[in-house]
Amino acid sequence: MPGLHRVAMLSVHTSPLATPGRGDAGGMNVYVAETARRLARRGIEVDVFTRATSGRQAPTVPLDDGVTVRHVTAGPFEGLGKMDLPGQLCAFAAGVMRTEAMSPEGHYDLVHSHYWLSGQVGWLAADRWQVPLVHSMHTMAKVKNLQLAQGDSPEPAGREIGEEQVVAAADHLVANTDIERRELIELYAAPPDRVAVVPPGVDLEVFHPGDQGEARARLELPADVVLLLFVGRIQPLKAPDVLVRAAAELLARRPELRPRLRVAVLGGDSGGGYGDPDFLRRLAAELGVGDQMIWHQQSTRTELADWFRAADVVAVPSYNESFGLVAVEALACGAPVAATRVGGLPTAVGEAGVLVDGHDPRAWADAVASLLDHGDLPGLRARAARHAEAFSWEATTDRLVGVYQDVLARRRSLAS
């Protein structure tokens, strides 16, 4: 592709090799991995720089043909949370610079940074290499602080300042939705002509409808179970406690469901968690639904797709989501979805699921009940899958390449 041969993709705090739902791994990991793979299939090589978190990690790991994950040593391998990483950005930047210095001049054509920590390093790298910087925020401190979950800690002022600097330095910003674009413009003073909307995608080869009974059999679940599902990191922002409270409210209304109701939580404790890894288990016991809970650390994307197919309702009760990849993946499998009406979730869910205002367990119990009682479940599942088909990683990558080409053309125009 003329003028676009190699991209440096920066993902400081979480690796595309990590399993989503554990620690700080989530939708951003999937985004980086899937877009990098598809860029490579278009003939654009991608190096993904991420922080090494184990001495056993090889310095470089091939993710796919044309995609290399480079582990940069920056601080101790273990014991550092995301909040500690600003102090390691200089070390991380030095590692990135060292890699580029061993390559021919002009090795990278463009830097694409993900999350504000990476944006700080990308700002320096792009300036040093005299190439454009494209940045994806994924989440924003000012947005999170406006919609703070109960018991969650506000993002520090230092992060807000760091994000403002990245917005000002970037040649172009990539927003997941029109809502995120507006937030960048209104809250961060981003120039409107430098913000492109590129919705994330879903791997439709993995996430597609299938027989619910067969999925339950593969997961060793009873055929007649009533399954409510949460997928994501266990932290106040993602609000898994809302589903637990809603399940207790639902059983208070419908005690006959107790023998069959199960609430599955797929995910692990996050560095931004409740501060008590046993909080959710204790809450379930206190509310009388401890015996209904299934705790599972998801392992593969294929297994996750089976959980979506097996579910009667997938709940996404987050306090904020820049997009809501879990919701689209669930819909792609034909799962009924209930999600909070915040951030990018109205775009992700559209009219294919139920949107809930707020986090009142009674409102969530109403939403879950409405999906369980839906008069045309086959039609609902078919509509969910059709909605998700509008989102694909191929379409996402097409739009990203368009952004890259526009930014490079603008840079060449200014240089001439």
C-alpha cells in the first residue's frame, strides 16, 4: 500500500496476547489483536509494543503473519497496577526507541497508540520518528468521573491532564461511536476535523448463532437451566453486582425459578476492582443467591461464544463503555442482551436488546424478566444476530486504513 508499510501499535498496560476478562485485559486487547491481524493481511506489517509482565515472556512473539508482539521491560515484571505505570513510561519509551534505532531509517510509517498511557509514549515516538500519531482513547477519565460507579475511585487529575496532552498532540483521534466523538470535542477540545468514528467489530467466524442445547451440553450445564450471564472484569465500572442484586430481586418475585436459575460470572478480578476479591461472592451469599452462582475464568473465544449461545440473558450493566464489545459478541451469537443506556452501549445494542436506565436492581429485574418472557424468542435471537452482522473487523480495519491514508496524505501535503 503506497506510503503505508509498517505501523507501530502501542498498548502499554495490556497485551493482545492476554485473555480478556482477567486483570486489565478486555475489549481493547481484542481490538488491538484483531485490527493488527487484518492490517497485516492487507500487506501492512504491525509491531505491537506492550509491557513485559513476566521474565518468561520472549522479547518478541508472533501473533500472526506480519504481526509481532514486542515485550518491553519497564519496571518490575509483577506487582505493578495500572495506576503505577505512569512512572514507567520513560522506561517503556526508551525500549520502544531502542527497537526502532536498530532498524533502517523510516522503519515505521505511523504510530497508533491505544489508551492514554500509550498515547504519552506515542507522542514522543511519533515526534522522534517524524511520523503521524493516531490515537484511540478507549476510555476517558473525564467521562468516567462524570458517571462514577458507587464505591469506585475517581480517576486522578494527572490522567485527565495526560489525556488532554495526547489529544492535543495526536494527528488524528479514533472514536468508537458518535457519542465518544462528541465527548472528545466537548470535554477535551478536540478539533472536530481530527476525530474519526470507527466502530469496533466482532469476529463473525467465532461469534455466530448456534443451538442453545448443544452449547449447554458442551459447557456441562443442565438443559433446563435459566442462565443469566455476565462477562467482564470484576470491578465497579463493569457492575457485576447489579446482576447479582437483580437475580435476587427476580427470585423474590418468582421463587419457583430458584431450582433452575443460575447466574454465571465469567471474568477475573481487576486491578481496578472492588478492593476485596471476595466482595461479589459475599454479596451473593448475603442476598441468598450464593447457590445460584457459577464462577468461571473464561479460557478461549470459542468457549465464550458457547456461553453466549447457552445464555437466556446476557447482562452488560456497566456504568460506562466506550463501545461495549461484549454486547455485540453476545448479540452475534443470538443471545438476548440487557445493557445500561450509557456510553457506546446504545450503539452496540441498538434495538436488538433492552436498554436500562440506571442501575436499580428492580429495573434490571424488570429487564431480565421481559427478555425471559419475550413472546418470540426465536425472532428476538435472529434480530440480535442480524444487528451484530453490521459490525465486522473487516469493516473496522477498512476505516482505520482510510484514517491512516488521510493522515499520511495530510502530512505529505504539509511537507510539500
